[in-house]
Amino acid sequence: MTVAFVGLSHLGIVSSIGWASLGEPTLALDSDANLIEDLQQGRLPIYEPGLEQLLSTSRAKIDFSCRIQDLATCDAVIISRDVPTSDANLSDLAPIQSLIAEVLPHLRPQCVLVIMSQVSPGFCRKLRDDLNASRPDLQIRVLYWVETLIFGRAVERFLHPERLIIGSDEPAANLPESLSHGFQQLGCTVLQMKYESAELTKTAINLFLAASVTYANTLADVCEVVGADWCEMIPALQLDGRIGPKAYLQPSLGFAGGNLERDLVTVQSVCRARGVDAGLLDEVLAFNYRRYHWVVLKVRQLVFGHGKRPVIGLWGLTYKKDTHSTKNSPALQFIRDFHAAADIRAWDPAVTSADVEMPITLVSQRDDVLDNADALVIMNDWTNFSTPDVPAMVQRMRRPLVIDCSGVLLSRRTELGGIEYSAMGL
Amino acid sequence: MARAVLLGNSGFVGRAVERCLLRASLKVHGFSSTTLDLNQPAALHRLDSLLDGDATLIVLSGLTPEKGADVETLARHLGMLLNLGQHLQERTIGHCVYVSSDAVYPLRFSPITEETGVEPANLYALAKYAGERILSHACQVSGSSLLVLRLTATYGPGDTHHSYGPNRFMQMALAERRIQIFGNGEEQRDHIYIEDVAALILRLLERGATGTFNLATGASHSFREVAELVRDIVPDAEIASVLRQGEITHRHFDVTRLFLTVPDFIFTPLDLGLRAYYQACSK
């Protein structure tokens, strides 16, 4: 039974290739002919660890196409386009609605239509109601598949999910065969629930994570002013059964990348529209927006104020490791804010000058940012940054000061002899 | 900036700002309440020839709390601002600067940023915030740029307000060799040296800054710390503690916006500012 993934954004590309790797016949459809051509040739427009290899081994099971008529042969059609967001992180569902309208005429009767795009509560039920009213002949069953993609771990997350969350209008009914075979191969619990519960579960997960990030950052700041060490405290918290070993407790410059922000803004809007107290959401978002100030004020305290135009080395431009994405990246904000007042040199393993226009110098070697620098600011958590060349730092920098925004060197700070080290929570 | 027009040039901040602008060789026209009564609308026409697209208007006029904290004072204060607003909305000027106060913020939030919600707790704070809104409206109508500066506690020679903190401590120490603090002086406040205020206003104007800025150093100190610094500067001064009247509150500022606009500005450290204060008063 063939399953189609329509809308080959990051989510669609990973999901379609992942589904094909299960041995399931897969159609990956997009209207962008150039994208389809690239995918057919094995050229991926996104970076995810393991994805290229997965495509290579699954090639026989996946067809990339821009012919929408090909949907007529599919038993399940999954709308997998990521919901675009504005600079204010507001979701624009219009492209998803347009995509659904485009595919509808090509669906075979009794096909299963699955929404994987990050829609807001109520979307799927309305879609089902509209379909039942406009095309009762098709008897389309609508499902919602909660995606839990993490940039940089998308393949792992797709192939080894902790659970699958499926929203439907009949949570007690069996899942369609077109999907159940593949789900069984993923080997995890499948939780069926109402549409609205599934739509909100994704947001609930992200709000919990965002609140955890806020919690960790708040406590790290308290540590800095009372003389505590957050690193010492983390194990004590993780061993509390109510908090747990996987609790997100690493302080940072906040969440970025667009996904958490999108979901929080979505539920914030729902709260405001329905009269629900959105205080928690308001403060988590506002706190996150201000979190960037940590590095600004640290640079102010340690780097500026000495009369000379400072030289600042920057490691990390993407919003986190293992991704090409710079969406909402604090590093880019840092460059916008400081390029006029300081000489900035930057390096990132995934970003080149061709990727982003910047009024600074992008160096080709990681440690070239150190030359004559008054500070090295580590903006994200690429693994590469956890193995610094300490003697090179001491020799090459004008002042061997490291401001570590990601905590990537925290566990090794006792090995940083000769380095002035500043990190969150210390 | 072809010329600066100062309203309120005889006040503590006004005098410092005028000196700073003159040192920068700028053409300055200063007015006080005795030379231009803002409560008289007709008086504002004296400014007609001065206020144009090349002018920067700096509004320091106001009725500080020691001049009255009652409704009548509020009415006079608002009257001044309304007359000024009426006048400004009819002419486009290069830049308008309104010196407001951190009194517009509640004490329960920390750290304060420019996004912190305002909550004027007394009539003085209400007048200051009203001034912000009145001039914002006037500038919007006339197409003028507006810079609003919310000033934290300002100290230095020439202070006339005797507010609790560095000013009162220094003045008491000089006059009586006695510095009185409430309780143990635990409250944390951000204190900015008067010369830094004036220099920052000039720097922000040079940068063409608009919008709202909190003028604060970003470093708060307890009243006890301040008292101890004054005691160590003024010979034979002693600290006396009296019963606290109200609850302990603190105020801290996140000065990211200010820092990013003028990243090379160096604030006068509190101990140096107090020392300069003492030296100025000792002459």
C-alpha cells in the first residue's frame, strides 16, 4: 500500500525517506520541480545526520514526483509541509489549506488523509467536517499525526520514536492498514486520541520543554548571584523522581529555531481568544526574548569599557548544533548588535559566507577567530567546540577570555588553564 | 543638531545638560520657569523661531515631588505638558527629548527593561508618564522624532531634591557628619552620576536615538553600601540607623538597549562619583 508525503519541507523530506526506509512503498510529492530533480539525484537540500545514507539505502522504495495525479494510486496521503511562520512566530495555515485543496481532487475514495503539519487545535475536525459536507462520496478518513522532529536528530526521532500520537474522530477504531504496518515496524506505543487532544499534545510538549528551559536559565542566574554552581545542582535535581534524568536543565541563550516559539504563540493566541489565562506563556516567551541579554551584558561587563575597539571571536552561528538553520539564532543577533562596535570574526561548521550575508569575517578554520581576540564567545553547542586547543587560545588571543553561552566547556573547565572562563550558572 | 532648546535649564539635570552641550560647542537656548512659563500657552510662541527641523528640544521641565505631591501640583504639571504638546503638534522639529523618570515603573518587577509595564504609583509618576504620552502624540502628529529617557536616581553636586540616597547622605554628612539610613539600608537602587546623565543625553542625540531608554548604569547598590562609601569619603561622618517605615524593595535595570546604542560609554563608578561630589562641595 503506497503512502504519499505531500509538501517536502524539512519534515516532509525526513518523514518520507524515513517511511521508505521501513520498506513501505512511498511517494514523495512537491510542486517544486527543481527540488524533485535534486532529490531524485540524491541531493538533499537539508542537513540531518544519517539522512543521506538513509536515502541511499531506501532509494528503491521511494518515488520523488511533482505530478499530483500520482496521488490517485495512494492509499494514504500525508500532508507533511511545515507550517510557515512570520518573524513574530505566527503560524500561517493558508499554505496548508491550499495544499489540501490541491490534493483533494486527486484522492481516491476511502483514502486516508493524514495531517502532519503543525496545525492548531480544531483544524482537523473542521477539515473532516468540511470534507464530509463537500465530498461525502470520497469517504475520506482524516487523521492527525503528531510530529516530534528535532533538528539535528530528525532521523533518529523518526525511526526510534518514544511513541506515536494519532488524532482521529474515532480514537477507539483501528488504524488504517496503509499506516498500521509501518507503525508496527517503528515498534512503539501508538496513542490514539481525539483530534484536539493530539493537536494540543504537540504544543503541550513544547510548552513543557520551553518552561524547563526558562526554569534552568532562571536558576542558573540565581546561582551566579549567590555563588552557587548550577553544575553541582543538576545531578541532585535529576535524581529526584519527580524531575527525572532526562529533564532539560542545561542553561542556554534560550530556545530558538522557530518550532517552540511557533507552538507557544499558537496556544497563546488560543488562550487570548478563549479567555484562558496566558500568563505562563506570556512570561516564558518574554523571558526567552530577553535571554539574549545574558551574553550582551556579559560582553559589556568583561569586554567593553577598556577604551579600545574590541576584537571578538565567535564560535557558532546556527541556532544549535547539527543543523544548518540560523532561524532566530542569537549569534546573528549578536552580529547585528556588535558589528559596528567591535571587529568580529566567526566560524561555524555548517555555515559559510554563501549561506548568510554578514558584515563580519567568516574564517575557514575554527581557531582563526582567536587571533588577537579580546574574547571568544561560544554561541552554540557544536561538538567540535568541546575540544578546544587551549594552548592556542592562550597564545593567539590578546586576552584569553571565553564566554560560553552553551555550556559546551563546562565539564572541562578545570582543564582550561590560563583561560578566563565565564559561563551560565557559575 | 543646529541648535538645542532646553526647557528647564535651571534645574539639577537641566544645568548639567546645558553645560555639557555648551562644552560640545553646540548652540543652546535655555529656558526656565522664570523666563518661559509653560502654564501660559501664549508664552510658547517665544520658541517659534527656534523650533524647526534643525532644532532639538530637550524637555526637562517638571514639578518634582518636593514641590508638591498633591492634585493641584499634578494639575499644574499636566497643564505645562498639555500646552507644550499642543504647541509641538503644530510644528515639525528635528528631535524632541523628554526626560522622564523610572518612577513610572512599579517596584515589584526586576530587572527593569524598557518593555516592563508602567504602573505610576503616585501623582508625580503619573505626571511623568502623562508627559510621555502627550509628547508622543504630539510628535506623531507633527512627524517629529521623540526620545524618552526614564532617568534613575541621579546624584551629584547641584542636587536640590535631597532625595534619600547619595544626595541626602552626602549633604547630611557634610552638614552634620551624620548619615541616616532606614533599617540596615538593604534596599538596592541604581544611582547614576549627573555628569553621566548629561553625557549620555548628548551621546544619544549624536546617535539619533529615538524611542524609550532607561538611563541607568545597570549596577545597583544597597543604601548601606552608598552610606559606607560616603562615610569613608567625608571625614568624621557616621552612619545612624533609624526604624524603617515601609517594606524593603529593590530596583535593578537591564540596560541592554542603552549599552547596545552606546557600547563604548563608560559610567562613572559610584565611589568615584561620590568622591567627585564631595570635592565639588568642598570647594
